[in-house]
Amino acid sequence: MKSQEIRSKFLSFFEQKKHSIVPSAPMVLKDDPTLMFVNSGMAPFKEYFLGNAKPINNRIADSQKCLRVSGKHNDLEEVGYDTYHHTLFEMLGNWSFGDYFKKEAIAWAWELLTEVYRIDKNMLYVTVFEGSNDVDKLPMDTEAYDFWKQHIAEDRILKGDKKDNFWEMGDQGPCGPCSEIHVDIRSAEEKAKVDGRDLINQDHPQVVEIWNLVFMQYNRKANGSLESLPDKHIDTGMGFERLCMVLQGVQSNYDTDVFTPIIREIETITGKTYGNDEPTDIAIRVISDHVRAVAFSIADGQLPSNTGAGYVIRRILRRAVRYGFTFLDKKEPFIYRLVDVLSHKMGAAFPELIAQKQLIENVIKEEEQSFLRTISSGIIDIEAIMKVINQAIYLHGIPKGRKEEEVRVISGKSAFDLYDTSGFPLDLTQLIAKENNFTVDVEGFNLEMQKQKDRSRAASETSTDDWTILNDEAEAEFVGYDTLEANVKLTRYRKVSSKKDGDRYQLVFNVTPFYPEGGGQVGDKGVLEDAHGNVVYILDTKKENNVIIHFAKNLPKHLNETFKAVVSSEHRDLTSSNHTATHLLHQALRVVLGNHVEQKGSLVKPKSLRFDFSHFSKVTTEQLQEIEDFVNARIEGKLPLEENRKVPMQQALKEGATALFGEKYGDTVRTVRFGQSFELCGGIHVKNTADIWHFKIVSEGAVASGIRRIEAITNKAVKEFYQSNNQSFFKIKSLLNNAKEPVKALQNLQEENTKLKKQIEALLKDKAKNIKGELKSELQDVNGIRFLAKKLDLDASGIKDIAFDLGSQFNNLFLLFATEQNGKALLSCYISKELVASKGLNAGQVVRELGQFIQGGGGGQPFFATAGGKKPDGIDEALAEAKKFIE
Ligand code: ATP
Ligand code: MG
């Protein structure tokens, strides 16, 4: 069975059981502060489990892209070494939100595996939770045990502890016991030798967990205690690639048709073969896995970068580059060439891969190039470190009482600095060290790593209290599209403390005019007033798991009163002006540059807007002007806002609304139209484009390969921009004696300046000629050497000319010239080449030693060198000392 069919059979099975099939959510999470990437099928549905939103159907099934590379689930180091853990994988899941529970979940899982996929029952084992004696004092999950008994022999039902059979979303929130389904795909002989039961959860590559059924029945509170959930939920996750391995009768995920085309391509490009030797195989598995993770992430809008989620992606790609470099001998970029096969193979299920293929290739290629450069410069650094140690051994020998191997060590600090500043991996440092008979102090490295982790943990440590619920009104309604003020009641609040911000309060209201950060637009600020004139400032507004949270420095005094919530109108007006301008800019870019332009990120603040988009060359000045004119024409056209707050997603797309990759949309969406600009958007806009007043681009540049960034301003900021330009202009004009035509006056000034410079140069040349004549007669004879040490009133290049000129006329010269310019001293030393050779004299050495008199330093070649210093008073002393070099 091909992988495509395996996936679609799963979905259609649950469709028949009345589940709605939904597409995979984007992998990068935007409104969950506890999680960077979706790491299990349930992550996109958290808001349903928390009761913050309602799903379209109580039964849902999907295939979700998951990434396990950070936080609680981090499989990165396993990937490549084993054959069944990936960074990116698909998790097939079926969900019940307060609908069916253990009985159906178990029965259907069994039916699907044994009747639809026809997996031999004798290959399967299941586990149930055995209960716990710790503080939670949980009973064994006898319910699950009894349901399983109806399908599978009792000796195939194993009991497991909390680690394997109790699932928690995080430190807080819904959780419950789970049942795992394991499969044993070993040969009959091996099964006869070792019982499968003994290999469950023992990291055996052919006895693996394929499906986990989680029964969510508790809620974990901030104080660590558990309470029963009123609505019980089902959350299941089956590893798609592992299922393919079982159904395709192979022994490794990498031998399924999910991976073989990529592996064939790696073999073709590198000339290596998969399946012959372990280091090569590991490298090939690493690369075939990582290219998927990186490509999907870029398609979802998360580019490699220096911070946060982008940095995680960068590290994955670098890991792949590093394995290719060391084990496949690839010293030039090649991973980007795998994107073609990948998008071919998976494009049907994930069309974003096809739509963004070129961008993905460009970004990966540039990252590869830059990391390969890092690797080469890192290798040079390591070689330099080893050279210093080798020289010390050569000069001083091995210190008494120590062995040679104790000295030939790259310190943990050096290895860590390489890793920390340029991402140079420790294992590569070790490899190079070993090739040169060195070792690396790994313990020291780990210590440095731990120190850094402690530092960043201390900086980001936060503690979050449980919510205090004041009343149980439904989810907070957002009324901010129509008004900046509303009477609100506090429904819940909690305290969040961190080193960085101190104590903050998070407030939730029954209704709110405050816009929560989202869609690139910053959150609203404002105040909360009670009837007694008390005011609490709202510093920011964010959405978390679908709840609108207001951040306040203080808790309101009278919690149960009605408050007047007022959004800062200045903040809001300027922000909405920039938001609408962003839409017009997006439209302009597609018209002026072409339809390949995709939005890749935006930031809309009161002060300015920033817009990132895919485009492969610099935007020319003419194009920028055209774009600016296009936007301003629409501002002058006074286009009214036409919005539709609730349109079915499919209908909006059919009508031509622009949607973004990597954005999570609901079933109904809001559309925003200004003339021909028509987008899906939840943000705040002006009522009429005329409110923007004017649009001005202030910068254009590259942020990554194939990604450009435009920064622009509107409204008041444009006025300020022109005002400040105007002020500068008047200042310049007054400096030009209020010339009628300042441009012309400035040009004249420049011309005059050039003419004067030329005249000075000519004068200096004349002067040098005269000086030369004088100097010749001043040369002294010291031990057969023509010597002169003198202060001259010339600049550095004039002195150099004279020295070289004298050098071409006389042999056996030793000259030291000094000059003082702008309060600084300069020494120049010239020594004829034959003196350098015969007497071992060195001009560099001379200026370095004499440099101390002028408090400076310098260097150069043995026959000519200069030193600069900040103490001109020392010039005479330096000149006086010069003779000692030849005496
Ligand atoms: P394992 O112990 O094998 O790491 P897990 O307990 O971490 O698995 P769950 O968190 O229960 O797995 O995830 C549900 C299913 O997702 C697993 O049964 C497995 O089939 C699949 N899965 C988990 N992690 C990975 C991974 N890194 N790569 C591929 N599939 C995975
Ligand atoms: Mg795991």
C-alpha cells in the first residue's frame, strides 16, 4: 500500500465514523507562549480542550505536521541514529471533544488496524495505565483494560507506569491516562528467541509504538493537584511513517516510499550508497529527514534566523550540512537540490511545498553556503589554537609532571566559543582535534554550556498562577472593530511573575474593545476605569489559546464592578493607518513586481510598518517610486473599508481574497476590501483610505535569500518626516548664506573644493622637492651607514615619497622621519634592503620600539614601517633614540 493510500484510508475510515476531516494546521504556533512548534496532533486543538472555543464538530480527524526538536519533546539527537524517530513527522489523529470516550476510541483503533489495514493481530500489543502511588494517587485504568479485553488476548495487554501511560499537555492543563499500541515486526526466529513483551518501550527498532490513545479526564492545576474534567476528551496520535513501515513490510521508516525517493536522490548527488556502512547511512538518514523539516517550516513562513523558532530551524539545517560535510564529503551546497523530489512526492498532500518551491530552494541554498563558510573559518580557528599549543611545546617542552596528551587539549572554553558564536559543532571540533592528535575538553565545554543555560533560564524564569474565575460568562467577545470604549466585567485573572517584568496581572473581560496582537498588528494599549476614578493601565493585549488577555501592572481594586475599558485612540489610529497601508503595499507589490510576490511577515505598529515578501532581486528606485505612487493614488482615491466579518473560508477564497501560507484560519473568516485590495484579515483598519493621509517608503533591503523587506510610514509619521527634512533643508540653506538656488550653490562649493585640493597637492609636491634637496645634504655617516633622523612638516604620503626617493638614489640608508598632524604623532622608518639583509635590521621592529615614546604602535615591512601615537611631545626623544639601532 502506497503512503498516499495509507493516509487517505485513515481519514476516510474516521469520516465514516462521522468525523469532520480538517487539514493540518501550520507547524509554527503563533498564539501559544508555551510552545514554539506543533509537537503533537493535539496542539492546534488546545483551545477546544481548555474550553476557550468550540470546534466545528465534536469529532475531528486529521493528519498533522509535527516537529519534535525543542522543549518537552526533543528527538533531534535520535534522528539518523535510529530508524523510527524524525524531526518532522505526520501524526494521524482522531478526536472527540466531550463526545465518545474510551470504548469507541479503543474499538475503532482496533477495527482500523486489524480490519482495514489488515495487520496481523499476533504482531500487536497494547498498554494501559497501572495507576500511581505518588502524590496523585491515581487508580489503574481498569476501564481501558476491560474494553481492550473484548478485542485482544489478555496476555497482550501490558501495564505501564506514569512515564509511558499518563499524558500531560504541560505543567498545567488537561491530562489523563493513555493506552499505547505497539507492533512487533521482527522475524519469526527472533520472536522465538526473545518474547515481544520484553521489548515493549525498550527502544528496539522493530518493536515500536505506533499509536497512542489519550483519555483526557483530568485537569492539572498550578499547585500541582488534579481535578476531574467535566467533559472528557479523546486525543489519539499515530505515527504515519511508522504505520507505513509496518504496512509496507519493511524494517525502517527510511525504507518506505515516504523516504526512498529522497534517499535515491542523495545517492545520485553524492555518489554514495545507502545501506553499506553505518556512518554514511546515518548521514543520509539525517539529511533526508532534516530537509523535510526545514522545507515544511519555510513553506509555513518560518525562515531560518538567529532567534526563537527561526534559530531552531537554522540548527536543524546546520546539522544536516555538517553530516554531509563530514560523512558524504560534500563541501558545497546540495541539500537544496532535494526539494524538487520532496515537493514532487508530498506536494499533493501539502500544496504549499509546490507553491513555494523556489523560495525554499533559495533559502536552503544560501543557508548551506553561509554555514559551509562558517565551517571553513572555524577549521582555521581550531588549527590556529592547535598551532599555538604546538609552538609552546616546541619552545618550552612539556611542563614537568604532565603528559603530552594532557597538554595537547583544546579547552572547553575555546570549543564552546566556536559553537556559541558561529554554531561550529562540538563533534566537528573533536574530529579535527583527533586528526591532529589533540583532544577536546568536553567536560569544560559542557560546563560552559550549562553556565549559559543557567544564565538564560534565570533571565526568562516566570511563574504563572491558576486563573481566579470571577464569573463563568462565555468567551470574551471582541467589540473593538466598532468602538474604542466598552463597559466590561472581569471574568477571570491571574498573576504572572518574572525576573524581567516583575509582577504582572493578566485580565480577561466578558467583552473587550482591546485588539489582541495578531496578524502582524501590535496589541492595543489603554486604561480601565472604575466608578471611583481608579485607573489601571493596560500595557498590552494578546491572544492565548483563543482567549483575549489584557496585561496590567496592577489588579483593579474592586474586582466585581463594571469598568470602563478605553483603548488609546492615538495608538489605535496610527496603527490602523499602517495596517491598511500594508494591504495597499501588498497589492502594489503584486502589480508592480509580479504575482510571485508572497507576504512573508509583517509588523504593524503606530510608528511604522514593515513588510517582508518573496522577490528575487533588489527593488529598483524606479519600482519603489512606482509602488509608492500606486499606494498614494489609492489614498487619494478615498476608498472606503468594505468588510465582511463572517464569510465561510471557501467562499472568501472563491471570491478571490488573498490568504497567507502558515496562517491558521477558522471555518469562517473576515475579509477586508479597499478597492481591488481584498484580503483575509482580522486586523483593525481605517474607515477610509483618505485617513492614511500619505504613504512613504523609508527603506528597502534583503532579509534572507529571496526575501526583501520594505519599511514605510504613514500619517503623522510622514508629516514629521517631511518636517524634519524641511528643517535640515533650511539649515543647509542658511549655511549657504541663504542662496536662492541652494543646489547650485552647493555644487559650486564642491567644485571649488576639488580645485583647492588639487592646488594644495601641487604646492606640497613643490615643497617636498625642496626638502629633498636639503635632506640629501644632511645625511650623516654612522659606521658606514647613511643615517638621518628628523622631524618634517609633511603628511604621511609625502614622507613616504621622500623616503623612497632617497632610497632610490642612495644605498645603505637608515631614515627615521617624524611628523605631527592634528595633535597626533607619526614615525616612519626606511632601511635599505641590503642593510636589512646584512645587519638584520628591521624597520617594523624600530617603529615598534620607538613607538613607546609617542604612546603608540605600528608596524610594516622590514624595509619600511610606520607607527602612529597620541603623544607628539615624545617625537624628539624618539628621534634621539634612533641612532642606537646602528651604533
Ligand atoms: P516514542 O516513545 O517512540 O518516542 P512517544 O511516546 O514520544 O513515542 P507520542 O508522544 O505518544 O510518542 O506520539 C504518538 C505517536 O507519534 C507515537 O506512537 C509514534 O507513532 C509517533 N511518533 C512520536 N514521536 C515520533 C518521532 N519523533 N518521529 C516519528 N514518529 C513519532
Ligand atoms: Mg518520544
